[in-house]
Amino acid sequence: MQGENVPAPYELELTGKDGKPIMIEVSGRLISYKGRPADLATVRDIRERKKLEEQRLRLEKLAAIGEMATMVGHDLRNPLQSIANAAYYLNNELPHLSSSAPMPNKVMEMISLINESVNYADGIIRDLRDFSATRQPMLEKADINAIVKAAIRQLEVPENVGIVIELGRLPEIGVDIDMMKRVFMNLARNGIQAIENGGILKVSTKKAKRFVEINFGDTGTGISKENMEKLFTPFFTTKAKGMGMGLAVCKRFVDAHGGSIDVESKEGKGSTFTVRLHVLR
Ligand code: ADP
């Protein structure tokens, strides 16, 4: 009203009665009110808009990570395969080279270290690729119990961890067998890794109403309240050698089946992850 320029709409943070911040947008303009010049200011609560913007940014970031991961993963696969082939060759040939003295243990130990490292790196690439892949599940009628058993067979179980398996009677349902096996392996492996000083991982299946339920309950460390919200976020990990993609991949695969994955946990007591898949699809 003093003849200065009206500012463009701007954002401001206010504090609500409960002490929480409220983002608002203020826009003002000059109007004529009852024949006299006046200010018209609009204050808009933009919390929802901010949330959606953040969500969009996060999705864009994930898509970019995915693209890069696919590229890098693709380029790393070939050299990794060469390293694995070379280690395989050495493993076969070295013992025959020195007929007089046996090969020092250290040499064979190093070869198996190469193999382990290749497998580890390969796992990281696979996780990244799985997460970024837009592959739709290839559904076929399958026996979930058989997939659970196959997944557990492939895991290394330390001596101080007991695995209890209780399989209920289930109808066959349409799933992508490879995807589900990965989900079950990831959940079971996490359960085993959460057990530090010996304990039990109980894997059970049952039909509950219109769902098939698969439970992975461990007597491990449990999960803090704070971490509960971050579990399924890509790259969230509390493990020294963790990648943080396991649960993100699980969620992506289960979502692609129209199913759900839930977790209950008590710190110091253990955690249970539950996958639910629709019987009729
Ligand atoms: P990673 O195993 O590479 O850390 P995940 O996405 O599989 O990646 O898991 C993310 C994090 O969630 C883990 O680092 C761990 O802190 C937590 N977590 C997952 N499963 C369990 C479990 N059964 N018990 C306790 N913590 C778990």
C-alpha cells in the first residue's frame, strides 16, 4: 500500500499448538475493499503438498540409483566371471603342479577367499539389479511349502542356530517361484544373522482366511522402534558388511504379487516377519 512491490508467494514455517512445524505458503496482493486500497493475504497449509514433493523426489532418486546400478552391475559381471573362472582353474591345476611338495594350505585358502569374495560381490550386483528391475512376476501354480524348503536348504546355518520348520496344509497358489524363493531366503538369512549368541529361527506356514501366511520368527536381537520405520528403505543397514537391499527387494517382490509383508519385533527378544499372499488371484 506504500507503493512497494508485492512479494511473490513465499513459504514459511510456523509452529503449531502442539509444537510441530507447519509449512505454509503466503501470497498477498493489493485489492480494493469498500472503495479503499487493501491487502488480501492467503495463507495455505502446504504440509500435504510438501509430503508429496518429498515422495516424488525420493522415487526419482531411487529410479536414478536403479539405472546406475543396472549399468554398473552389467559391466562388473564379466570381470567377476573371469576371476571366478581363473580361481576355478587354479584350484584344479595347482595341486598337480608340484609333484614333490604338497601345495601350501595358504595358497588353497587364498583361492577360496577369491571365490567367497566373488560370490559376495555377485550378491550385491544381484540385489541391486533385482531392486531396479521392473520385471513382472511370472506366475505359476506352486507349492509354497516346497519353495520355503528349497530356500532354507540353500542357507548356511551356524551351529548355534536351530531351525524349526512347521508347514501347514496350503492350497497351491500362483507365484513367481524365483522371486518367492529370494524373499524367503532373505527373510530367513536376516533372522539367522540377528541371532548372536545362539537361538532359534522358526519358519512356519499356514492358511489364514483368504491368505497363505509365511512366518519367519527369530530369537535374535530385535529391532529398535527408530529402525522399524527404515527397514524396507533401500540401503538401510546396521550390518558392517550389509548392503541394505535385502528387505527392499523382498517388499518389491511381495508387492508385485499383491501381497503384504509385516514385521513385529521386541528389542532383545526377537522379530517375526510375516508374508501374506492372496489365495485367489
Ligand atoms: P542387510 O541384511 O544387508 O542389512 P536388509 O534390507 O535385509 O539388508 O536388512 C536391513 C536391516 O534391517 C538390517 O541391517 C537389520 O538392522 C534389520 N533387520 C532385518 N531383519 C532383521 C531381523 N530378523 N532381526 C533384526 N534386525 C533385522
